[in-house]
Amino acid sequence: MSIKVGIPRALLYYYYHPQWVTFFRRLGVETVVSRETTRGLLDKGLKSTVDEACLPVKLAVGHVLDLRDRVDYIFLPRIVSTARKEYICPKFLGFPDMVRHTINNLPPIIDCNFNLYHKGSSPADFYFQVGKFFTRNPAKIIMAYNASKAALEKHNLDMQSECLPVRQEHAADGVGNCNGINIAVIGHPYVIYDNYISMNMVKRLRDSGARVLTADHLPESVVREEAFRLPKKMFWTINQRMVGAAYHYFGREDVHGLIHVASFGCGTDSFTGELIERCARCGSHKPMLSLTVDEHTGEAGMVTRLEAFMDMVRWRRNLADAAATL
Ligand code: SF4
């Protein structure tokens, strides 16, 4: 029977899952991904987490609990930095410790450091540490790492052609019944791509005839270049990405509106939202909707706001079309 490693369907799983799954598979290790988010899974996370934690962290704890009794290891990388001279939120850094101290009877946790902050650091260092849990053969680890890197590069290219993460599980969504309305949805990947937490926002927008664009549909270079318009470099990688993408979409003629999705309890979202709103007020004039999701967010309220927003976008567009024919 092969060794099973559990991967919570949460946090940076939405960026790195093709790489993680490929890496373990190449080492001969089976991966088990936690189930899709449900109310029950979220409730388990809420009961085991401190109130001050943000919603995505509470949810991630629920996903760990979902794996606890089904796997031999749980993969919780201690992600410090994913780019030079930048950081990921400190909650990622402390997540393995939080889990260890709040959940009993866990299988061993793989919590190697992923830290690209310093010059000369490489993701290979991290994968080498992880690989040593399962083999003493360095060549096998290097080959698994190279294959996993290629899988991630392919995934990133797929994303830029407007796929969604875990695309095989979302294949039925397609790219949407586009009526020429393009809506940018800006938020943490682990919020906007989690169907339960986002209340199927992407699908709802697509069903209403919109083409949905996210930060992940843009090349890294574009997002960074836009974010460099800020007077000071933002050193939180994901939020820098969100601001850069928002600036880019605000400047595009073919994008008709933007939705910013914040998570309750997220400190960095508060100033990211402010930066995006200032851009909407001063430089863009495109319709913008700000939504904050938490464990109490009601679906009816969300649906009403999305519908009203789409009505506004269509109305503005009709006005613009009418003005163009005068
Ligand atoms: S960036 Fe915000 S939402 Fe993400 S883990 Fe940190 S506090 Fe939570």
C-alpha cells in the first residue's frame, strides 16, 4: 500500500496544486486532496480556530480536519515568501504551528520552509527537503522536482488562457456564455475559486452572461508592472498581484466592471480594497462592487448585490453604445 499525503484544498493549494501533486506522484506517493468546502467542513474549522483568524485560515483548518484520519502525512508547507524581497501573509508562516497546537491526533506534518526572499534561494531547496521524507535518492527528487516545475508552468499558461484552477473539476463551467460583458473579479485565489465561500460567484457571473477575468489570467510581468505604479512597492505578494491586476483591468476598454472580494479578518485586504477603490473613483469611472465574505455571509444578499451590479454594468454599456451612435 502506498504512502498517502493529504493536501488541504485551501490557501495556496489554488496556486500550486499541479506542482505538488506531480511532485508527490513522481516520488511514488499518493496524494489525497480534502473534499470540496461544505458548511459542515467550515463549521469544523470555525470550532477549532481562534476567533481572530481570517476566514480562509479557519476554512483551511476545516480542510486539515477533513484529512486527519485518511492519510499518513499532511502537507502544510510553511510558506514565508514566494518572490524575492516579498512576503506572503504571516498567517501562512504560522499555519503549521497553529494546526499542530489546535488539532489533536494529527498524522506527521510536512512543514518545510518555502522561502524565496533572499537572493540565491530556490524552490528546489524546499522540494529537496520535502522529498527527503520519502526517498534518500537525490536524483529521484531532482527528477520529480523538474517534472513538477513543468506542470506548474503549464498550469500557469492554462490560467492565462482563462481556465480556472483545478480546471478538470471546473471543466463544465467552460469560459461562459459571453455577451460581450467582461467583469474582473479581484480577490484571494482561495476565496474566489472556492465555490462555497464565494457562493459560486464566478459561475453566477458567467450564467448572467459575463466573461470573468481574474488576476491569474494575466502574465506575472503585466501584473507587476502595473503594481509598480504605486509610490511604494507593496511587499505582500498576493495583494500586490491583486492591486496590479485591478489597475490593469481598470485601464482596459473591454472590461466593463470590477468586483473586489475581501475576506473578513484579513488585514492586508483592508488597504488593498482602499487602493483599488481610489483607483475606481479617480482614474477609471467603471462600475465597481466591493464584497466582504465571512462565515455569516448570506447567499441571498450576495446574489442581490451581484444582480444589481450586473444591471448597472449593462445600463452603462447601453448608454455608451447609444452615445457612440449619435
Ligand atoms: S492574506 Fe488575508 S485572507 Fe490571506 S491568509 Fe493572510 S489574513 Fe488571511
